[in-house]
Amino acid sequence: MGRVRIGASSVVTIVLLAGCATADTTRLSGPPTTSAEPPAWVGGVYGPAVAAAGDDLVFAGNPCDGDDPVLRRADGTWVQLPTPPDPINVPVPVGDTVVLWGSDGCGGDAWFDDTPRLRMAMLSDDRTEWRRLDVPEIRIDSETEAVTTGWSADAAVVFVDRANLLVDRAGVVTELPPGPAGARVECVTATDMVAVPQLYDTTAPVGPEVAATGEVQVLDLGAPDRGWRTRGPAPAGTTSGLGGDLCGPDGLSLIGPTSAADYSLTEDAWTTSPSNFVELAGTTEVPSTWDRRAVWSPDGSAAFVALADRRVLVREGQGLWVDTGRTATVLVATTSEVLGLTFSITDPMEDGPAPTVERLWPVA
């Protein structure tokens, strides 16, 4: 999970795009077009524009340029997807499909005159149709910040400005209660949201640290009307590096400079262990799920991160980090695999060759 400012001017933000269809559903006009190679724009997408749909991958381009989303099948072939009902281009995995989200507006004078609204659409199981979802009336401007989950579960959570939105497999969007005051970690697992109040320390000798300072709060995504429930405090002295919270199917891991604290929802317990992350990575900053540089294996047994120098590290269970000897710029967990994608260009939004795709898990 990660945070991004919504705007139209930067390649590292969600791009608000022009023109939209008025229909609530859009379908392919004929049979899906399959090819061995994707459109050239696929080589220039950035992390948040890639998401798993079951064992397939969905790449979202720039609708203003006519870049309709495409799907990469597990066998390596590419399929053209229909045009979404709105110019939205941020895919979020939900079960074995994806939801695209964004806004119904774009940059330019007209955009500032008519502030765009939040829009979402879900891809059908047969990959031939987008269905617009009913969402709360949320206006989006260039200062709006958003956070989204980046790994497959039966439901996804999108945080837009001050709204927490749950999207389930049926395409129902529900507004969730706001997180507890002072919570710095809002981790979405397979069943719950987990929040841990934290304080930032920018004077730490190794690098910025975040100290867990309060009781764990949990929100059951299956019964959000029950509200947040207290589960007890994190172990005394628990710290993590900046962005050092890794969300897994059963809880979260706070990765600190020399130790890691793992919380299990099933056991309702914390486990602390030594950590060699800084030793291997050379930084306290742990890659985030949001930009697709951190994922868990589908069974929750291993965490993977892709560093700024593209090295991929893995941590199995509560063990130490290990350099896999592989490289990747983007990590994606499908229903059954962890895939490493390597893009050959360094400037997102430029055309280029398709990324190479390598299976990292399970290990052959």
C-alpha cells in the first residue's frame, strides 16, 4: 500500500484523463484480439499501472492517447481489453479480476472549471466487458491524495482523500469507518485492516525510523459496521524504517534497522526476530506495495521486495532476508505465482519494448 497525489502533470502520479463514455458497461465489439507482442506503450507504464487478474496481468495505459488496457495471459500472449466506461487507468486486484479507478476528468482549463469525480469499473470474468461501479460522490482535484492496496484478495481497499472505500468481488463499493486517530499503518490483509499508531523519528542514526507507540486496531472487512477493535500493543521498542510495513494475508511485518516485528491476526500475537535488511539493502527505506515493489507469495509464506538498484530480496517466514540473485523493477503476486517484471526504459510514459517477466515463486 502506498500514497500518491492525484494530478495531471507528473509521471509518478495518477493521471486524470479526458473524455469518457456515458454507458455503464462497455464491451468488445467482436472476439478478443490476441497477439504475441503488446502495444508499444506497455514498455513505458509505471508500477501502479500493473495489477494481477487471477494468473493474468492487466496493464493500463493513457486513454487520452487511445491506449486501452491490455491483458497478458499466463502463457505470455497478449489480449486487447475493451475501452473502460471512463478514462480511468489505475488497476487494483480484486480476487481473480481487477477494478480500474481514477476520475472522469483530466488536466487543462476545463478540468479546473469542472472538478472531476471518482470513477471505478470492474472487468468481467470473461475479460470482454467493463462495468461501472456505484461509488460515493467524491470530487478530486490536483491536491487529492490517494492510497490503494496492491495485492490480490477477495476485496480491495482504496483510500481517496478522507474516504476509505472497500470494493468486494461482486463490485459493491462500501465506505469504511475512518482509521483510528494517530494510526500510521493501515495495512489491508486478506480479511482485515490493521492499524498501528506510530511516531516518526528523523534523527535516528541509520535513517528515518517509525516507532510503534500504541495498541493494534483491527477492522473486519466482512463486518465493517462493527467498527475498529483493539487487539493490544505492539512490543516495546518496535521500530521500522520509512515505509517499512509489509502487509501480508495474515498480518503485517514492521521491518526495522536491526529487528523485525511480525503480527499475526490468526494468532493475535507479535513475534520479534533479527533483521538484516539494512545490511543487504543499504537503506532503512523498505519498498512499498503501492508502487509494486513489495509483495507476498500467495500462500503468505514469503515476502519479496525489489530495491532501487533492481535487486530482489526475499524473506521466508520470520527468517533473514536473502538476495535472490534476480532483478526486477516491478513485483506482482498472481493467484499462484510471484512475478518479477523488468522494464528496459528509465522514463515512464515513453514507448518501449515489453517488460521481461520472470517467475520468482514458487521456486522451480
